[in-house]
Amino acid sequence: MSGIFGVSPLDTKAALEKAEDQHRQGRLDEAMMIYKSVLIANPSNANACYGVGTIYLQQKDYSRSHELLEKAIQLEGNIPEFVLNLAMAQENLQRPEEAVDSYLKAIHLAPGDTELLIRAGFRLLALGHENQLHKLLRHYDVSTPQFNALKAQTEIAVGNWVGAMEIMQKIVRLDPASRDNWRKLSTAAAHIRDYQTAISAYRKYLSLSPENADDLLAYVDLLLMARDIEEANRVMSQVRQKMPDTAHSHLLQAKCIRISGDYQAAREHLLNAIELAPELGEAWQLRLETEPEASRLALAKDCEKIAMGEKVSPRDKIMLALTAGRAYELCEEYEQAFSCFTRGKDIQKQQLLAKNATYNLAAAEKMTAKIGELFSSPVRLAPNSQAQPIFIVGMPRSGTTLVERIIGEHEGVTSTGENEAIEFIAAQYYWELEQGRQASPQQLAENDWRQMREEYWRRSKCAPALITDKMPHNFRHVGLILSLFPAAPIIYLRRDPRDVCLSIYSRMFPDGHRYACDLQWLAHFYHQSTRIMSHWQKTLPGKILEIKFEELVADPEAFGREIVEFCGLKWNPKSLDFHKNRTSSFTFSEMQVRRPLNSDGVGRWRYYASALAPLTEALLSFDEI
């Protein structure tokens, strides 16, 4: 009997060689037919099982792929490639624990196979097993670009940001002519908010080939993240000279103009962006800020309709849904508003689930306890004669921007906004402490603290001066802050947790705020914030001024004076007119700080009392309300 393509079914070796050749060339149907002909003749042929299982994997038929690959392993034993492909099938079947075991097994079966390690390693990172991978990579002395990229991403994942940057710098030193490497370095540096490195690397990337408009637009995006408005505007001028306007270029022009406070000009660019790309969620989000009252309901319906499109990206769907929700709220259509909020947050949550990157309640509790134990008593340091920053902390959306603006109106004070410096220093210190490379806070030498202070000012891009630092999440690092700057005033904002959580839930927060897309997670994270702040208030008495947002907006002068006096400043009555100051702002509160002080956001949660019942119940269980 003749076999397929003239190959005898009994001539197994020749048939498999032909099947593998067809497979390598991407002729999956032909390869499948040959593999199956081998299985008809010999159902126990492991290589044919592997071949069919791999093609099913490529065709996204994960159940049949898993069945065949598992059979291949049973027949042949632990072949690394068999186990690696089985892991991919398990991962796609939503069996992450089995997939992780298989990826690790494949690596151990082929200790010298760097290519397999890289493939499995990136999947382990995606599945959230960076610590196991980190330990494995210590045993490899390899220096290829792909391996270094894996090492760098692993170092970032475990919190060793400085180590990651050293590896990335090594990559570009090995191949300085590679544009792609410079751009990857820039992207990675921006991801960890080292904007100085990111911008320098991106400039090198631009210098290695003729500039094009798309590259320049990406550069403007980076400059906006770095809050370098002057340079962003300069590059936008170049873009306008090099290319016709696109939706993206109009959006970026709008963002640059909006930051300076010219909302009408920004709106014109947003309308142009939407006309060119109706699905552009960020443009709709910014447009709502200046939308006339009469057309808000129509805007909400337009956003909902556009979000239903099959070709709309998940990110745009999220932003469109949340924008529709806020527009419905402005029209007092609260049921529709909350439905939109939930729809957007559900999409965001599904994206986190797909990346195995959801909010981990146990890990958050462990981190809170760990930080509290590290700083269980004050670190006694000699007074520091340098200027001490003013730190404003609390949950996001608790009023930190408002307080910064009040303080920032006083003579000699410079506002630095949401400064990333402490977060960077803290993450690096905690990681090195865990690796045994640093001493506990009580054992650190003054020179170590001095180096961290210098790093703070370097990352703040200024010499020691009287500045405000209003990164809300710095509430986790008050012990570290007061070890670095013993005389620094700490202003702690408290606000009704239902208003805080609702405000976060109705906004598009980046993936770093994993708690932001689930009401139960929000309640838990809010509790972690008050838990650690209670610890600081007990261990560092007199160092923290707690301000309730509701009291501040009810009597701004009395509480404004208290804040200013606590900071050692002389009261400026004009500080309550901060809305007249055109200083650039980069937060969700940008529009609010352009308006006179008001209590519009107080008690907002009451409009959604029924829908927020799960949140209220969770907060009650933590004794937060």
C-alpha cells in the first residue's frame, strides 16, 4: 500500500524527516497528514505524537495538543522540547500551575540549552514566577542579547532596578550600532521611570538613522511622561513640519497644550483626533473635560457605541467605557454610569488575569508587615542640615494635589508633583536587603543613608531645596523617608474611603495599580494604607500631620494654616487662590486644581450606594467606616 506523498507508512524514519521538513517550511496541513500516516502505522511513535501535538498547538487547538504532547512524553520520556510545548498548551488551557512546573522541568532537562531557557524564562516571567527564574539564572554565564534581555526583565520583576539597568547598559555596549537595542533600553528605562536614561537612550536611537515622524511622536510621548513640556513642544514643532497631522499627533498636541491650561485649543486638537480615529479612547477622555453640558449625554452614548466595535483595542474599550460612565454621571444617570465603570474595569481585570498580574492580597499584607517590622522603631540619625522635602501622602484621589497646590503658593517652595524618587530607592533597598546585600535600617551606616539622599535629589532633578513631593503611595515608605530626612514634614490625607475607592474605580489607572479594577481589592488596599499609616503614627509621634479632606474643603483657611505652619512656613492668604496659577499639572486632578476650592466630590459615593454595597461591606469588615 502506498503512503502519503509516495512514502511507505512503514518507512517511519523517512516519513518523519519529510514531515519535519514540511513543518519547518510552515506547510502545516502537509506535515499533519504525514505525521498522522505514521501514527496509523505505529500509534506508539512519540515523534509523530509530538509533531501532531505541536501543529495543534500552532493552530490553537489546545485540548488536542495537550493530549498528544502528553502521550508523546509518556512514550518517549522527558524530552525537553516535548515538555516545553506541553507547558505552552497547559498555559493556554488556563492551567498555570501545571504550566509553570512543565517550564521549570524543561529547563532542568536541558541545562545547556540557552535558547530553550530563554523561551521558557519569558513565559515564567509572564506567569509571575520571577523569583524562581531569578535563582535559575544565577547558574548561567551567558552574554547573548536575548539572554541579557531576559536577565534584565527578571531583575526588574524582582525589584532590582539598578541591576536591571546595568544589564541593559551592557546590551548596548555589546552592540552599540543596534537601533533596536537602544530603543529597548529606552523603553525599559521608561517602564521603571528612569526617564533620564530613557531619554538619553532614545536620543541615541534617533541619531542612528534618519528621523521619521512616528519616531518623533513616540519621543514626545516619552517627554510627556518625563514632564519635559518645553522639549515636548519643541519636538512637536518638528513633527508638524515633517508630516501631515494624524490622530496621534493631534492627541499629543492636545496633551501638551492642556498641561499649560489652554483648554479651548486642546479641545480643537482632540476633536480633530477623534475625527481621524473615532476609537481613540484617550482623546474622548480628555474631550469630556471641556464638553458643554448640553452634549454630554450624546458623548456618553457615542463612547458606548464605539466601544462595542470589534476592532477597538482593549485599552481603548476601557477608556471609552470609563469616559461614558463619567459623562453619564455628569448627566445624573447614575445607574448607566456605574454599568460603564464596571464594564471598563472588567476588561482591565481580564487583561491582568491573562498576564497573571492581578492584585495579590496575601503579598500586599506580607509587604505591609515586612515594612512595619523593618521600621519598628525610629532610626536615630544625626540631624541633616540640608533642605528637607515636604512629603504629601495618602491614597490616590484623597486630596494630595489640593494640598500640594496650597503649599506650593508659598515663597521658596517648588512643587515636584508625583515624584518617583522614593519609590525607586525603596524598591531597590528592600530588594538588596532581601538578597543579603544590605543591612537592616538600624544597622545601616550614615554613609549609606547619605548615598540614598544623594540618589533622591538626583532623581528629583534638583539640588537640595524646599520642595513638595506628593507621590501618594509614599505612605508605605514613611519610615524610610524620615530616616533619610529626619526633619521632613509628612502630611497625610484621609478621605471617606467610599469616595476614594469610587474615584479610583471610575478612572483608568495603569497596571501598577492592580487593586484599582475590583471593589474588593480596592477595599483591601485601602485597609493596607491605613494599617501602615497607623504604624507610622505610633512609632513616629509628632512627625505626621493627618488632614481630613472633608474638613479641609469645609474650612480651607483654618486647615490650610495648620498645614502651612506644620511645614514651618509663613501663611500666605493668596494660597487658597491656587486655581489662578497656570503652573503645569500632570494628574487626574488637573482640571480640579484649575477651579476654586469646592466640596463637589464630598459624598459622591451616595449616588452609587446600592451598587457600592460590596465595597461598603468589605470596608466595614476592615473597620474602615
